[in-house]
Amino acid sequence: MTRLLRQARRCGMGGEIPVAAAVLDARGRCLGWGSNRREQDQDPLGHAELVALRQAARLRRDWRFNDCTLLVTLEPCPMCAGALVQARLGAVLYGSADPKRGGLGGTLDLSRHPSAHHHMRVEGGVEAEASRQLLQSWFRRRRQQRESRTETPGAPARTG
């Protein structure tokens, strides 16, 4: 998780929300990793979990991950949580919980939903404080940057 937090930090410096993920096989080898790429690729599906899953699927030449674990710095959103169920992940370990948008317990839990055809082990709180601080500081800097742009003399006033 420490490596993922470093990758997430680099991702955040590039303008993306700082989230990183890795798919590990049963022996702990990394099959795929990714960080958010929505802004870079202008892709609404450019979430770290999906980037890591695609890479792992290409490497394995399989879309089933029953024996694998996904590590991710932030609780997956409902879109990503649905993809993880579809990919039949064995386990998901995440850092910071997302009470506003989390899909594995934050707002809903797709891993335990009655419609889920696959159930995976989910554990949150892995390096949670470091992950939470990274995200909070990134969003704080982003708000400050926006405020400083609107307060610049001669800058057009923002409306709405």
C-alpha cells in the first residue's frame, strides 16, 4: 500500500484525483496496476481500479480473478465495485473509506448486494490515515488554487 500511495501522490501532481490500485495474484505478484487517468485520457472510465483490471486481464488473458486481490488507496465507487464483482475478484483491500461515493460499504455495498452473483472479501482501513490525508490535502490545494484564480486582480468574476 505504501507503493500505491506514492503512485497516487504522483498521479495527484499530474492533476488527477490521487488514487492508485494494483491487482495481485495468489502469490502476491503484481499483474496490473493503475492510477486515475480520467483527465489525462479524457475517459470517464479512467479509474485506477479499471486501469489495473484491464492490464491484469491482458497479462493473464482471462477476465476472472477469483484467486486475486485488488489493493486500492480509496474505497471503490459503485462503477468500479460493480466491475470488481463482474471480474470475480477474490478480495479487495482499500485504504480510505468513501462515505459519499463508496460502493463497497460507503453508500452501498455491491459485494453483499442480493443481486451479486459473486461475493468477495472486502477489507477497508489499510493505511487509511495516510490515504485520507493524501486525498484531503489534494482537494484542499485544489480549492485554494481555484480561489486564488478568482481573486486575481483583472480576472473575470465567476458567476453561478
